[in-house]
Amino acid sequence: MAAAHPVAIDIRRHNLVLFRCVLPGATADQEEWIRHKAATTLRFERSTDLLAEEFASKDYDPTQGGWLAPADYTLAGGSYPVRVRNAGVVAAVTVSGLSSDDDHRLVIESIRDYLTTEAV
């Protein structure tokens, strides 16, 4: 699915990039989206899509009012925590380049595919 879209894909542990793939058509602006999404996921240890839903249900935006700096965090979908048994969250997988929902869907479908075909 990713190959047909101009997306950037990133796996990182805080500021250490473990994997990066930038497909044709992706822009430099997507690096900033990835950085913000991954920072949010790593801080809260939850997907940005889930956090966006939770904060929306409370009618609250934590990037307004001084809690989270909008220059560093976002609630746009597309970042998901990598959780390892007995270790906790070790990284964030993040996609940027599509709509928030489609970025999230791409991450989830890719992880699901990996777990059902590759993971032992």
C-alpha cells in the first residue's frame, strides 16, 4: 500500500532514527509531521489517533493553553507505539503524507501484516 503513495515512514526511539523510508513525491515538510507525531506517541505511549479521539471527546486540545508545545507535538494520526513484552514502549512507527486517518491505517495494516506473516 505505501509504495503507491508519497509517504515518509519512520521508526525512532526518541531522537534516534532506527529506520527511515521516503517514497517519491514525499516532501521535506513530512519530517516535521513525523517528529511531532512520534514525540506525542513516545510521551504518552499511545497512538496519536487514539489520543486525538480521547482529547476530542473531552473537547480539549493539549497543544493549546501551555501544556504541550505545538512546535513539538501534534494529535494528527499516523504514529503508533512499538511495545515489547517486559520492556514497554521501545519506539514509535510513524507515517506522514496521507490524511491522518490514512496515515494511521497504513501503520496499523503494516504492523498487522508483519505480525501475521513474519513474526514468530
